[in-house]
Amino acid sequence: MNRLRSLNIEHVSLADLIRQEISRGSSAGLIAERAIRQGSPLADEAALALARRWFWSRKPDAGFALTGFPATLLQAKVFDEWIEARDESLHGVIAADSVSCPVSEHYRTLGLLIEESELTAA
């Protein structure tokens, strides 16, 4: 993460966004807190609402690295729409080598998936 800061790339974690909303006591925070207490994953709608607020408030074309989002194929497709709506583009999506899920496959199909081992080999 220090390397990201040196490149002026913002690191955004969905978990951090959730913690912020919980500490604010917002309706999104209450929904997230309830899901956490129940041991349930955060619903797509709630995750998208949190990420949407961050995404649309950031400076256009500012570099970023996301952690924990998108976590589902629906979230990835909606995120792609946001990127397109701002006439921006993703340059890569990093996934752990062992991860084979719909989100990874989606970005692999788009030619954006970067395996973790590719980074450590460089």
C-alpha cells in the first residue's frame, strides 16, 4: 500500500467504507452492521450503495485500487457501467492465483485479469 501512495493511487477498501458508515450510524451502516452480526455477506444493493457514494465523489481519472469490491458478478457489471459512464477505463484487476470465481472470469474475459504471481515474478 505504501507503493500505491507513492504513485498517488488511492486505496479504497469496501471494509473501510462499511466501518465508516457504521461509525456514522447511517442507514447503510445499520444495514451493514446487521449483516455482519448475522454472519451474512453484505447484499449487492448495500455494497453498491457504499461503493457508488465513493466512486461518484472522487476526482475523475484519479487512480485507485479497490479491495473487496466488486465481490460479485453483478457488482462487477455495475462497476463497469460506472467506469464507462465517466469515460474512464480499468487498466487491470489483480486476483489471487487461487481465485476462480465469476468476477475473476469476467475480468479475464475482458483481458484485464492480472494473476498475483505475475506481479511477484516481475
